[in-house]
Amino acid sequence: MAAAGRRVGLLLSLFATVVAVSASNGGVNNRGVSYDSRSLIINGKRELLFSGSIHYPRSTPDMWPGIIANAKKGGINLIQTYVFWNGHEPVQGRYNFEGRYDLVKFIRLIQKEKLYVTLRIGPFIQAEWNHGGFPYWLREVKNITFRTNNPPFKYHMEKFVRKIVDMMKEEKLFASQGGPIILAQIENEYNMVQAAFGEDGKKYVQWAADFALSLGIGVPWMMCKQQDAPGPIINSCNGRNCGDTWKGPNHPTKPLIWAENWTAQYRVFGDPPSQRSAEDLAFSVARFFSKNGTLANYYMYHGGTNFGRTGSAFVTTRYYDEAPLDEYGLQKQPKWGHLKDLHRALKLSKKPLLWGSYSFRKLGKDVEARVYDLPSKKVCAAFLTNKKADRDYTVSFHGVNYFLPRHSISILPDCKTEVFNTQRINAQHNSRTFIRFVERKKKKRWEMYQDHIPRYHDKGIVHSPEPLELMNMTKDTTDYLWYTTRFKLQQEDLPWRKDIHPVLQVASLGHGVHAFANGQYLGNAHGSKIEKSFVLQKVMNLKRGTNHITILAMTVGFPDSGPYLERRLAGIRSVAIQGLNTGTLDLTANGWGHKVGFRGEKLRIYSNEGVSRVQWTKAKSNVPITWYKRYFDTPHGTDPVIIDMSTMAKGLVWVNGEGIGRYWVSNLSPLGTPTQTVYHIPRSFLNQTKNLLVVFEESGGNPEGIQIFTVRRDDICTYVSEYHPGVTKSWSRKEGQLRSVVEDVKPESHLKCPDNKVIQAITFASFGNPSGVCGNYTIGSCHAPQTKLVVEKVCLGKASCVLPVKGEVYGADANCPETTATLAVQVFCGRK
């Protein structure tokens, strides 16, 4: 233990030297980034860091400025992103840093907004991204084992990481050079797999740490979910409640960093909807900062879209749509606004949080105070916490009574004034609406091309005695691999009874299959994220003589987690026919033909250049293995554009050759509904007119039902009671002291329309005890009838308005026994 301690101390000293040397090369004013147990220290200054994950390939470059600006407006001062190896080097030695993969441009835009960057280089990232970020070609390197003390893997990992680091250095993007990158990450959640590699796992972690430190970037490195992070590498937490579940850094000189606070949950096809309330998210962050945390990252702050085939196994095309900025980059309220208010309250507490002494006080069984006091500056901040999920409390602190709603934290930036409570939302709410784009009928003429269903003796078929493994065949160039075989039956082999039919049985390692017998579609089956293997059993008709069985097998993204990713398998394992007079016929060793992908894929018929390479005919519905196409004009305006695929089953969508992503409407959740039906079409993919829309449908659907919509968040709401604290912007720090910037701090309802719109209609207004959510409010038994008239007078025709939250203004009955003294308002915003 003593030797290990000396080693840690030596490495920490080495790290400080590396930072100092790098900073000296970066200019007089750039002192790089260091840290102590309290916080990161950026160019000599401590910072409270409110971070948000935004992944550059999951949106388009034209969206980046707006997304980054919205994050900044929400109080974010640090943007976190992974680096996507398989996007940057899809073919060995051929690099791509253009379009959605223009990493330097993305970081420059962040720098332009004067925000910091955390660069999670990995290069393993997981991230629900195809193959965890590893390019397919890496699987084919001789004698390779991913993420362990394996020389081939370490060689390629080192080469790519150096490529990224050298690029950042050349562009002077590290903070030690005057750039925005203040923190970098090597590896990712390695503790999750380390035990599988035994001693080689420990050696690999140490090698990765030493390698990272040798790069001399002048900013700290971290390893998330790596409790034994070596030397000066900072170990950090991932999860929903790191303020309570994490035991903290593995060395007293390291700060508390929360690398991933999940703002909801990513979804896989077949899942029910995901949600995480703004109140619970705010509680978790306030809790973390109350316990010495100074950097918390929202994963995701904007999730975006898994375009094309970039999502990992079974993951939906939409990614973290419940984040503070939704899939389209629109503010999801009240989550965005409530967190903004939280960040402001924490910033008002900055000085005591970063420099004060910490103390803990028990205020009751489930309630407590965590206090940061800096007597020399006469500043103090307190966090009053009610941990009980089903009980409110009133507590006494410094001689004053404070009401703490269930599962909430009140922030007192001066140890006296409550400026924020995690359970009391002052921010406005909104709801999302989809507006159908009405097109001219002649533009909606669908055409189809049915792709070829191969047979054993077709030209270009790859033959083998048994079915071959899918991933090794497709090499991630397509989701699809055809398997085909043929066999002969005599009349006496066929069932004699009319109530008995042959049954095709296919055992698959994942992820899905469609089956055909003599060209007739039999049906499909699939696995799931949890259990990828499955068995298809379908009744079929066979004939005397030669019969043909053709199976279309597929992956729905490569796996992204766990040890030995390079050894994962998919595709057909065995095939048999049951129900014959002569017993079960095992076809597994019958001799199989294989064909990768479709003719339409190879000819790129989804692109403007390739669309004329096949003969298109008038479209029919419910035809398997079929391509559909039509053209459409771009909806007017700037609202995000989506496509509704509700009438289709499973496949892929392209617009002007750009992959929109996988759709899988036929995979229903336990609630009986699809996980995702609408898909984002970025406006940068569109021409003004004549956009080519191509859909590849696997099993059959009705293309006539596909519709184009635009997306808005023009229905905005407020839901505030007389018991809420005043809005956080009522307070500021002046000469170190907390001061009110308004004459009378009291609860108020603030409404503000987006995009230069004005309030055109009041669709709901009630003071008393209203209930429901934005878009679905109902009045209660204590409703004040004058509420709507008052709101109309104050708000109609205005871009924003402020409403008092006071019963007498609305003629409310203060003696109504069930009143909650709450104002609920919903308005519609439109163009002037």
C-alpha cells in the first residue's frame, strides 16, 4: 500500500509538471487546467461546471449553432462529446472529418459561444452507437482482442487517439493552448468489463492511463466508471443519482465529477416511452452539488438522431428525445427552464461552494442541511433536503421555518433566502404539436421496385456447407444477408392429412429474419435487446420435386457493450422442416448460398444518381422486400420536418440520398404501440422542391399512408402556486452579498413565445386547484371564473407576459377548502 501511495503521488506530481510545461507553451495567459479535491482549476480559476452532452454526428452542422446557443441560454457552460472512431475512419487509413463528422468545426462553434469542452476520445464509447464506436475493420485485425492488454488492439487504439490529439493540438483547441477543451477521457466504463480480462485488464488500464498522460495535452484526463483510475486520472460517476450512490474519487486530491446524469433513458425498438421528470433531475443535481460536486454533466442535453445505420443493436433512430433539448433541438419545457433556474441558483452560491468550509446538520429523520460557510467573505450557502418521497416537512434552520415538499431540495445562497426548490417549477411548460404538410396529389404518386429474392444457383451466390455467420459476411456494409438452400421431396414425403402442414423452423443468433418458401413470403420473427437469439416457426406449402427455402437475416445495429465485442455473432444457426411424413428434415448441413444485401442497395437507387438504374412500376401495398419512391416539396418556414411511418412495418428511409434511419413500426411495446413512428428529416437534407423520398420495406406496408409534418412547440403553459419561491432571476450577487433586483420578490407566472411569435389565444386559464399537464389541464372545484379574462387582458397579442400569482387578482375564494392557490394557463403562440 505504501508503494502504491508513493506511485500515485509521483504520478500526480508528474501530471502537474506536464500541465505546467504544456501551459507554458500555450501563451502567457493560458495556465492550462489542473485540479484539487474541490474542483477543476481553469487558467488559475475555480469553476462550477454545468455540462451537457451533445454529439455532433447526431445532428447536422446547420443545427449545431442553434443547439449550442440554446444550451448556453440554459446555463450550460461545458459541452461534452464523444469522438466517433467508426465515423472518422470507416475504412482503415481513410479518414472522414467532413459534414456531421467535422469535429474541429463543432468545437470551434462551442468556443465561439465561450463555452468549454470535455472530449471523450475513448476510443471505445458505447453511447448506443454502432459497435460502440469501433470500425468494422478492427474486428479483422489478426489476433486482436478489444480493450485488453492485446498488442494489436493497443497499436490501433494508440494510433487513432494520437490522430485526434494531434489534430486538436494543431488547431490549438486544448485549454493550455487557449482553446476550449478543459478535460479529456481515455477508455469508457471499463470497470464494467475489466473482470472478464483478469490480470490483463489491470495491465490495460494502467497502459491506457500512462499512454494518455504521455500525450502532454495540458488538461486532466478522466476515466468514467473506473474506480481504480491510476495516478492523476480522475475517476468519475455515471448514473441517475451519483450524489447518493457513488462513493467518490479514489484519491483525496481528485474532484467529484459526474460524467453522465441520464436525463431520461435511451429507447430500443419494442420499449414503452421513457421519461424522467424535471423535478427528479433537478433534485439529483442539487444533491450532487450539496455534497462537494462541482461538475455535473447531463447525458444527454440534446440527444438527436441515429441517422442511417449508426444506432447500436435494437436502439431506436430517435435518441434521448426527453432531454432538455428534444430530438429537433427545441426546448423541452419545463425541463430546460427548470434546470436553467437551478444553474442560476447554484451560481448564486458559487463563492461558498468553491471556497467555503462544509458542515452537515440533521434537521429530522428524513431532512438535513448541508452548509458551505466562508466567514472571511461573509458568505454562506445552504441546501435544505427532504429525502422522503411521500411526505412534506416544515423545518427550522437558523431560527426560520422552511417548507420542504417531498423529495426536494431548497437552495439558500445566503443561508437565509430560499431562491429555488427542486419540486417547485417556475419555468414555463410546453407541448409539442405536429402539423400535417398538405401536398398536391400529383406529387404523391408512389412507385415501387421489388428487389430480387435469391436462390441457391443464382449468379454471385457464396456457397458453403452450412450457414455462415452474418457479421463476418456483411462487414457492416448493410443490415442484411440472404441465406438460401434447395432440397427435393418425393410425394410420400409430404403430409397426407389435410390438417398437417410442413413447418419451417429457423434458429437464429439474432437479430431478425424473414422467411420464404418457393418465393412465397411466410412471415418474420426477431429477438430483442435483452435476448437476441430466437426461433422462427412458420407453416408453409411444399411440393413434390425441388423446393427452395430463402431466409433474409438481419442485424438492427451491431452490439455496443460488454467484453469480447469482436467475437459477437449473428445470423442463422440451424434450419429444419417439421411435419413431413419422413420426420424432421434438418437442413443445417444441406449446403447454403449467401448473398450480401440487396440489388437496390448496390445500385444506390435511394439516391438521385441511382434512382433511374431500375425499372419502377405503380406502387402496390403489402409487398415484401420492396422499394418505394416518390417526390415531395419542402414545407415552408423553418420548423423541423418529420416523416410519419405509421402505416409501414420495418425498413429504412432515405431523402435525397441521405439516410434518415431505421424504422420499425411493427415492433410494438407492451402497451400495444410502436416505440417510434415519426422520423426527423433535417432541413439541410432538403431541396426547395422535388425531394426524392425512398423507403425500403421488408415485410409489407401501405406507402400511401406516409405523411410529412412540421414540428412546433407553440402551446406554452404555466403552473405556479402562491407557495412557490420567486423566480431565480429576482436575485443577484452584489459585492458578495445576495440582493433582490426587484422591489417585491413574489411568485409570478412568466410566459414567452418562441421564434418572434405572439400569444394569439388563451386556451385554458384557472386559478384555484387546476390539475393535469400542459395540453391537458382541467379546472378544479375552487376555480376562479375571472381568470381567463384577466389573462387575456395581460397577455393577448404580446410576445411575453408576466402574471401575478395571487388569488385576489382573479377573484378566487381563499376559503375554498380544496384550493392549492395555483394558477394554470395555456396559450397558443402564432405569427404576428
